[in-house]
Amino acid sequence: MTGDKRRGRSRRLKAAAAVVGCILVLAGAGAGWAYWHLNQNIRSVDIDSALGDDRPARAPVTVPTTAPSASPSASASPLPTGVLNILVLGSDSRSGSENSALGGGDSTGARSDTAMVVHLDADRTKATVVSIPRDTLVTRPSCPTPSGGTTPTTYRAMFNSAYAVGGPVCAVKTVEQLTGVRMDHYIEIDFAGFAGLVDALGGVTVTTTQDIDDDSSHLHLDAGTHRLDGTQALAFARTRHGIGDGSDLGRIKLQQQLVEALLKEAGTTDLLTDPAGLYKMADAVTGSLTTDTGLDSLGELRGLTQSLGAVPATGLTTVTMPVVAAPSDPNRVVAQEPAASRLWESLR
């Protein structure tokens, strides 16, 4: 990657973090009700309590002694240091009228349509985003259920089935077993939230090098540059059958391209002079978020965006977990060893 590209990517990341940071302190100018409303939007799951101590060790974290301010408009406290790993899922939930309309198909159940592990180095000089193909065959561990029971251990299960059978708790436990890496936080955004974010930005621009004709995602594009609205961008992120060999690896490439385009859009859109647009974006995002209990407030999310914004020009890397075709099923993949283990070891 050239120096100009690295600097461009870093500027987009910093700009996006700054925009999100401004969203999360929207209450600063007498908008106390807005702050309360956005805070109440966020749903959370107590993953730490559900999983207990049978997990990979947590990396040491040093928290500065400066006390946080009670005012949502005040400057944020100094950021904690230490390695941070966050599981980010895009959920294909069909629950609710908006998600059902956007998702189509079965209106019950949900799976993790997109899965990424975001790793921040201890000194915030590097960030690594690792995509996990949803078609990866894994050993799905026994997971606790809300009713007090457990799911059975299942071998050669598709990775994204963990969310379907046990929600965020089982998704986190499965990732931790697959990687040996402790997930410090969890963030999930659903169909409606992703589409709403794109629409709040006024759309996003992508360029395709081949025609896309996918009846499953309802996306049909000629090769070239296109301005996508929220519904189209969601279809772009879900497309797999209309490109390449139709595998999940092709979809991951589109998703990574879309993330880059979103960061660029967020960095160039002047939302800071448009309070209504800023609030619309914040409402769309927070209304579709599910997090762990350590990220279920605007202040905690703001600290995370500041950590992301601290990553320098050469520090951001996006990769896909190394995989090979599964011996038992050519339409599925398994982790390629020892490359996959070396990758996860580098994130501990």
C-alpha cells in the first residue's frame, strides 16, 4: 500500500471517528432529551455474566486516574490503554417491520451475516480488522440460553449458526473458542440500522468491476460507479451469488469495499453543520445497536471512537481469516492452519 493510500485511509478513519464522537455528545448544546433518547436506544447483553470465567484471559488494561465528568458535553476522560478486541456482527434479523422488509425470506430467527474482530494494539498505534467467513465450519461450544438451559456442543457447524441458536452470548463464545482471543466488547447492528446509517449520510458511492446480478440480495448493477441508497448498500453487503464464484469470500471483499466507502463518506459529509442530519444518523445507529454492558452508553461508545481515531496513518490493516475448502463440503471452508492460528496469536 502506498503512503498516499495509507494517509487517505487514516484520514477517513479519523474523520469517521470524529463524526461519531460528535454524534455521541449531541447533548452538549442543551439537547439533554436527545442525549437521554439516544442512550435509551441502545440495547445490551451481559455477556460477561453469562459466560463466567471459562474464557481466554483478558489482556491487562491500565485506566487513567482522571475521573470522568458527569456532564455529557464535557471533554472525555483519558483513554484506557491495553489490547482491546471487539466482536462486531451484522445481524440478518428479520424481526420488526423494517428488518423484515429489508431482509425478505423467513421472518423468524437471525444469523450473523457479517462478523469481524476489531483489534486495537495497547498503545493505539495499530488496528487490525479480521473478517470471519460465515460459511466457516467450526466446533460450536455448548452455550447458555436465556431460559437457563444450554445448547449442545456441535461439530462441523456453520460459524454463523452460533448466533442463531444462542444469540450474542453464543456468538462471542464461539469466536473465543475459534481464536483463543478474549472478546472485550461486542457490537451488533441490524439491517435497518445499517440502511438508516447510509441514508442519513445521503448515500454511498461504490465502483464495481463486473456486473452484479443477484436475485437473492435483490441487487442488479452494471459494472461501473454507482451511488447507493441504504437498501441498495445493504444488498451490496449481502451479495454473493452474482459475483465471482458465488462464495462468502467474494461477499467479504464487497463488504470491505463498502466499509471503506462509508468511512470516506462520513469523512466528507459536513454533518457537523446539520444538526438535524446528525441526529438522524445518531438515532438510526443507536436504535439498531446491541452491545455488551460495557458499551451500552453514549459515553462508553464515545471512548471507543476516540481510541479508533487515535490510530495513525500506517496503522490500519484489514484481512480475512485464512481458510481452505472444507474436506467434507466444497461449499464450506475451514480455518487454514497454521496460518489462522498465527494470525490470532498476533492479536492476543
